[in-house]
Amino acid sequence: MTGLIMKLIVCPLAVVAEAEFLPNVNYLSLYQPLAVGVMIAVAGQLTENLLLRCSLLINSLADFFLAMVAVYCSQFFFPDTYVTWGGASITAYLVAMAEGLSHLFRLESWQTGKDSR
């Protein structure tokens, strides 16, 4: 449960930050990158549960590709949104790095028996 809460905080913040600082990720309103971030967090949690026994590298690559496709395809669902593949990949890289740290935290807490699931 703590993994989902961490994802629901980190993923929207990462997408909002990239939307503010990158010129090739342009959302019209604040709710749009927040919604994309929440969607990435929920989908990331589902894929993490599906790939539970896989390595950290496979989980991180899955998070990267999931976030890249989600950010790029968000321009087709929100009006006046412009996202390039480069902007989507940079945003996905930031999300995947944050997710990788989250995976490390969860793996460490799982191995020491402090997991709160």
C-alpha cells in the first residue's frame, strides 16, 4: 500500500515538473499532467504486481515504456496538448528513475520483513 501512495505522489509531481520545464511537453491546464501522473501511478502499480518476481531492471524498463506511451498518447485525449516523443521519453526517464528508487525501497523493506502490504 505504501508503494501505491508513493507512486500517487511522485508520478504526478514528475509529470507536472516536466510539463513546466520542457518546451516539448505542453499541457493547457494543471489537471491534465496530474491526471496523466495518476494514471501512470495506477498502471505502474498494476504492472509491478504482475511482474512481482522479475528483476529491478525489468520493472524499471516496464515503467519507462509505460510512462513514455502514456505521456505521448495523452496528447490525443486532452485538447490543446502538445507532446513530442523526445519530451515523452525525458518525462518517462524521470518517472522511471523515481520508480526505480521506489522499487529499491520496497525490495529492501520486503527482504527485511518490514513490508506493510
